[in-house]
Amino acid sequence: MLELIVVLVRTELTKEVELLALRHENAVLRRHASRPSRPERLSEPGSSR
């Protein structure tokens, strides 16, 4: 019985860790997608400061 509880707790913990990792990855990708690409930044006026 104890083994089953341990497996269930580990499964829940694994899910929580995976969700945190996916949320972080999503946030990073959103930040990256909102930035202009490198060539676009270089071609903007005033970006040479």
C-alpha cells in the first residue's frame, strides 16, 4: 500500500515539474517571438547607438 502512495506522489510531483518547465519554455518563446529578428533590428534607424 505504501508503495502505491509513493508512486502516486511521484507521479503528481512529476506532472507539476513538467508543467513548470513547459510554462517557462512558453514564456521564453513568447519573449523571443515578440522581439524583431537581428537583421530587422540592424536596419532600423537609430539602432546604431
